Amino acid sequence: MRFMPSIKNEIVNVSFSPQTIVCSWIKYRSASQPYHINAYQRFQLKNLELEKQIIFNPTHITRLITSFLKKYHLHNAFALFSVTGTGIFEEIITCTEASPTQQHFNIPALKKMVWDYVYLYPLDQARYTFYICGIPQELLLQYLLLANALPVNILTVTTQHMALLNLYRKLHSSSFNHSQLGVDIAKHHNNLHDYFTPKLIEPMFSSDVAINLEQELLFLSTALGLFIMRDTRYE
Amino acid sequence: MNNINFIKTIPPHRHYEIRRWFTVTIMLSSLLIIGIVYVQTMQILRLNEACAAFKKSQNDAQTYTEILNQKNELTKECEILKKKILKAECLTNQQCNLENLLMHVKEICTSSVHLESLQIHKKNVELVAVGPDVQAAFHVADKLNKITYINNVKIISLQHTQDALRFSLTCAITS
């Protein structure tokens, strides 16, 4: 047990998606090209270490993330986790309430989950669209135990979609409006990750490492979105 | 747009605040403890010094009591001695002292009267002398009577010898 936990003022993003873990270390640079990727690494999981977002082999996953942290001397950095996959509940729901409470969403699947919702865009006839996501409590506990096993200070556990929403908002910054978000989401059949193209993302960051943007677009977008989520300058 | 975070954590600035608070608290606590220990140590040292001084003063007080007792005894002795001296001086200065008495007896006993014996008791004197006649005996008795501290002079015997008269006198001495 550490007497006083050490802190390193760096943010490490870890994205858990089916059969893939992506670790990245991003820093804020300047207003014109705000984000600098210091490190980026994708680990492919081929032996069911992470299936339906359940961590079946925490030792291996811990080893992978620790190797990344060790390589870039990121011990005791702040960590942001994003999770996506079939084990996570994600849905875009229409509601008649503009400011609903959790009681308004009567979804049985969410009863045993830690869940939350966020307003996305308005629809016609006084209807509103919300993004709802939830994670089973035992799964959240697994991720928290994993974070505890790692030399990091966990700050966030969220979904990939939430990270992408943040990136979308950052991309539009002052011109962001919910109606346009609705149009863009509808245009891409509720798959926001299809919205981001290399052309759109490229001006946002610089990188020390060689990244194949075509291949890594989704993971990179998620990493950027995650970082933006915790970046106070964004607000 | 709100963010969804499945966990509630302390924001990074709070981490730093906690660290700062922790560090400052530990430092202040350490300083406080050091201060308390220092003050307590100083107080204990002062207390020890005070105890030592008290013990010393207690010893001094005992010595003082002894000296005081000694002094009182000596004072008493001195007073007794003074009384004795006073008494002796008083006796020496008295008119009725032995020296005066002998001087007076010597003066009384002229060439015609010879003193044979003189017995001085506490309150009276017995004198035996030899004179030519009775007149001499009366003369001696008169003279003794004239001495202030002698009274009640009595001729108790007259006895003729070959050519002289032996007479004895008694008198009382008043202080």
C-alpha cells in the first residue's frame, strides 16, 4: 500500500474494443494543432483475452499496458478508459421529455448496470434523442481492478461512442449545434465513427510516432475524444 | 453536452490539492510535534532544575533549623551566663563582700587589739580578738556596729588572760 500515491501529470488513454487494446499518450500543444501524440500502440488480442468486453486474462492485459507505460515512463499517470463491444449497453433512444430523469428510461437491461444518458439532438413533434450507455457492474469492477493493478490513477471509464461525441463537439467547437449532430448521426446510420475521416482528423494533431491514419482512424479518434473529455481547455 | 463517466473519481487538480494538503499537514504536524517535544523537554529540564534547587533549599533550611536551634541553645546559655555574671558582679559590687569585711575588720583591729580568729558564716560573723581591757572590746563592737551592712553586734564572751582581755563578738550581715 502506497503511503501517498504518486502522480504524474500525463494522460494515458486506453481503449478496449473487441480483440484490441489501444494505448496512447497525448498532450496538448497549441490552438492551431491542439494535440500531440507522444506515443501510440495497438495490441491485438487473439487468444480470447478480452471477449464480450470481459477480461479473461487480466495478467496478460496488465502486462501489455504496463509495458506501454514502462516504455514511455508513464508510471502514476492519469488514465482514461474507453470500452466498446457487445458487453456494453449502448442505444440511441427517443424521448418526449427534453430534460428526462433516469426514471423516464424504463429499460430492463439497465437495471443491473451502471448507466447514464446524454442529450444528442432534437426531433420533430417535441421529441428528443438521447444516447444511453450502461456497463454491467461486475464488468466495471473488472476494469477498476485492472486499473488498480496498473500503476495509473484512473479518472474515467466511458464508452467509445462518448469519446467520439466529444471529438465531434471539439471539431465543431463554437459552431457546434445539436441539430447538426442529429443530421450527421442520421447520415451515418447512428454510427458516429463513420463520420470521422482522415482529412477531418489530421489537422487536429501532430505525432512523434508513425501512424497509419487509414487503419487507426477509429482508435485514434477514440483516443483523441477521450483526451478531449478530460482536457480542461476544451471547456 | 454532459460527459458520461461510469466512475466517480477525484479530478486531477484535487489529486494535487490532496497531495499539497497531505504534505503541508505532515510538515505542520512534524513541526508541531517537534515544537511540543522541545517545549516539553525544556519544561522537564526546568522542572528538574527547580527540583534540584528545591532540594538544595530544603537542605539549607535543615541546616538553618539546626543553626537556629544551636543559636537558641547558645542564647539560653548566654543568658544563664549573663545572669551568673550579673549575680557575680552584683556580689562583687556589694558592700558586704568578703574583701570589704576583711578591710573593715583590719581597720578596726588597731595596735592594741589583736585579732585572733574570724569565722565568717553565711549570715553572721564570729570574731575573737585580744584587747587590753573591756573598753577595747566595746570600742570594737561600736566600730563594727557603725559598718552599714553589719548589725546586731553582740559581745558574747569576755575572758581575762594574763595581762589582756580576750573577747568574742558575733554580728549579723545584711546584704
